[in-house]
Amino acid sequence: MDFSNLIYAKLNFDYPEEIFIREYDQFILPNSVPIGNNVLGWSNTKLINKLWNMVPETVYEQADVLDEKNNVIKQGYPCWEGTSLIFAYTRNEEERELSRHGSVAFRNTRKGSYTYTFKEKYLDLEIVRFIQNLPITGIIGVRCVSLQPGGMATIHRDSNSFNYGESTAKNNHLWKDGYISITINLSNGGKPLYYCRDNDLDNPMFIDDKIYLFNDFVFHGVPVVNSRRRQIRITARPTPELEKFVNIAQCVRF
């Protein structure tokens, strides 16, 4: 199966939701730090929010965002909290820190340049055993992201650059290089994921599956949630066995 131009596909896997949520809240959430979208991206996506009618314009204006130094600008609606279950072996102190918190810029630009390993404190989790048994290889990302009740994710693409202000997604290079991303949707917070194709900005689509493939190079966001939203996003190379679990009838491509 060609994954390179895929945006979304439901996966026919199952997992023990209650156990995973309990592990997330007990071991992962306490180690999470505020993460979010930068002020430039937030400003540039106000029109898309208006086209999608994801949240009222007045609400979008009050979203928490990051400044150019990655400090949170609190405006009223909290942003993501996140961490990573893996880290990369690198001598570069800045890169090690980015790796520990699951930076997508690090994931997208460094890809398979380093050896990644699960953090020792998470090795006994059922979540980790489940991920290790997925039909994937060469894991370069296991990012855990959560929204508290009343939080939202402003519309964005996941950056492929470390440089503030650069275009965040000029191409689909991560997936074209043979990687895919699996999202484990532990709890949706009462809202689906909004996304769209680049050539159809005023036609949002929605995802609310328990586990699915999703290419985060397309614009996507989450409205204000009513309860805790918890997700785990795994980036790796698929093995041939993965194709058996893809719901072909629900694929969306570029």
C-alpha cells in the first residue's frame, strides 16, 4: 500500500481504553509541559477558523499561543500539554531537550539520524507494550498530547523547521520518506479533530476514531473541549503487516 500521499485512514486495532487512560493520567500527564502553536501561525489561521466555523472568532482570539521564544502567552483558552515517551541519543544538549519533550521539528528534520529509545520510567506501561507490538519499525516519535477541559488546539500544520516564521509545511517529506504517524485517541474531550486538504480550505473534515493514521502536514485543529482530551502519536516506518489493519473504505488522500 502506498502511504506517501495519505492524509487519513481508520485503523482496525483495539486497546484497553480504561487502562491506557489510567496510565496516561498517573505517569504521563504529570511529566507533561505546556506546548502550543506560535503566535504567527495562530494569526495566520484566523481566516481558516472563520471558514471552518470551528470556534467563534472571539474565542479564537483568546487562544493561548507561544511567542518567538516558546513562552506561553496566556489569553484565556489553554493550549496543549505534552511530552515524549522516547528520546534520541545525541551529544547536542539542545537537541536532547527537544527530543525529550517530543518536538515535531526535531522529528521532522532529524528523522532517523539518531537512535531512539523508550524512557526507562515508562517501560512497564501497557501503552508501551502495545506500541512495541504494532506493525511498525524505526520509531522516531511517541508524542503524548493532552488538552484540559476548556482548552483548544488552534489550527496549524506540524512544523518542519526550527526557524521561527518559516513556512511550516512546504511538502509532505516525512511521509514521502517512508514514515507514517499513528494516533491513539484515548479520549476525545467531546470534540473531533478538524482538518482539510490544502486545495479545499473551506471544506473541513472530521476525525474521531479510536486509532487512526493521520498526516499532520495538513491544516488541523481541535475546538474547545468539554473534558480531558488525551492522544498518543507514534511516528515510524510501517511494516507490510500494517496494511491488513487499514480500513481502505475510509482513506482520504491528497
